[in-house]
Amino acid sequence: MQFDRVKRREFITLLGGAAAAWPLAARAQEPKMPVVGNLNVGPPVEHLTAIFRQGLAESGYVEGRNVAIEYRHADNQYDRLPELAAELVRRQVGVIVAINTPPALAAKAATTAIPIVFMVPDDPVKFGLVASFSRPGGNATGVSVLFSELGAKQLGLLRELIPKAARVGLLVNPHNVNAEAVTQEMRMAASSIGVELDVVEATDSRSIEAAFATLAGNRADALVIGTDPFFFRRRVQLATLATRHALPTVYNAREYAEAGGLMSYGTTLKEALRQTGVYAGRILKGDKPADLPVVQSTKFEFVINLPTARALGLEVPPTLLARADEVIE
């Protein structure tokens, strides 16, 4: 009898140990949560990042539930992007989402194995990100909003608003790889309508102020803001300085006009970021970047801020108001 009791205790102890081990074994067999690496020039803009997450959710991935997102941004220091991209590669993320052209190029240089989904304002073929729009090839695909190729249209809107404008400024960030292409595009557009182009550069808040002072000294009649993520984050400062210097300015995204800018013309960032999230989710599910054609945004928005126009002493022609997709009263 004593022997039987010892046997039963040993059996119960063994059974209890096995039961405790079962949850551990089950957890060990659970698949790891996939990780999305988000690479950006500056800190994520929350309302736009939320739209990216919405697109990701449309593909079945909700942050914190079945996918993790690791954010890396260069604090507007472009030379930090290669190391940040390398960090995400070492982290072995499932996909790198690169917002804007410099991050996309840094990611492309860092890996040929990890899939990349980009959202760029430039032609991804010209910058070597993909082989073509329809057949990207390689490990990258995404969305192109082509902000950098809207110079002629933006200049035309300024001339329609200010027919006598003879000297127009262009603000670019020389640290951005698209600065030369944007400048060349604008020079051609300005030359075609007989306008002199005054190119100024800025890389930080102080140099933005200096650029406006230069344009004022040169008696510029109007200004076009080049495509750059740092400028987007400084849109309130740009709109304020443009009003202070009485310089009618056109921008490439509606968020500038919402921040007090005079006019904006460009494709919608919201739809582009949603589609970026959708593509990231599809790749996590197994789709290959080479098989996903680059999406080119085709919806253009023209927004006019009437209070800013009044502050600048401008009367917006009815024909221009009629063509606007939105007029901010």
C-alpha cells in the first residue's frame, strides 16, 4: 500500500509537470507577429500614419493585434537614412515601408531580399527603384504621386492668378535627391511662358527664413514650393512667411492650403498612403513586389484658401474659383 501511494504521488507530479509544459510548447509553436519597418525622413505625421494603418487593416493587419510597426526617422537629416535602413534590415522586418524618395533609395541600397513598399513624389523608374510601372522587378513596388512633375501646372495657376508675374521663386531642399530634377522641370516650364525663375534653397527653419528674405530682396512676384518632406512638416512656417512677405505661393498638397497657404495643386496624399498600407499587407500575406504594379495616383486636387488671398490683397478670378476642388472660406 505504501508503495502504491508513492507511485500515485510520482504520477500526479509527472502529470502536473506535463500540464504546465503544454502551454509553453503551444506558445513556442505560435507564429511570430510580423513586423513592418516604417522608414521616414522626419517624425511620422499622425493623421497620415493613421491612413497608412487603415490600408494595412484593409489587408487584414491591425497594429498591436497581428502586426507590429517599427518606426525609424532621420529627424530631417538625410545622411542618417542609410544606417536607419540597415537597422531595419538587421531587425529582419517582413517589409520596409519607405515614405518619400530618399528613404526608398536608402532601403533599396540596404537590401535586395526584404520587400520594400514606397510612397514617392517622383518617377520611381527615373530613380532606379523599379524597372517599370507595370513590371517593377526586384524587391520594391509602391505608389507614385508625381508631385515633382507638376511644375508647369502650378506655374500656370500662378500666372492665371497674377498675369503680370515676371519673376517666380522656387524653393528646394538641396539635400533631397529630387532637387535637381525639380529645378530642371521648373526651369523648362518657366522658360516656356517667359518667366524668370529664382531658385532658393533651404535645409532648416533658419534657412527657410533666409530664402524668403532673398526672394523679397529680389522682388519675386510669386513662389512655388518644391517637393520635400521637411517642407511639408514646416508648412505652417512657410504659409506664415509667404503672407508676411506678401508672396503668393503655390504648394503641392492640400495640407499646405489647410495650414494657411494660398493654393495647392497635387494628388491626394491620403489615398496614396492608404494604398501603401494595402500593398504592405498584401506582401505580408505572400505577394511578391515584382508582381505588384506601381500605382500612379490620378486624382488631382486644386485647393484655394480665400482668407489668405484676401490677406495678400488678391482677387481670385471666378474662372479659377470654379475649377477649384475646394475653396477654403
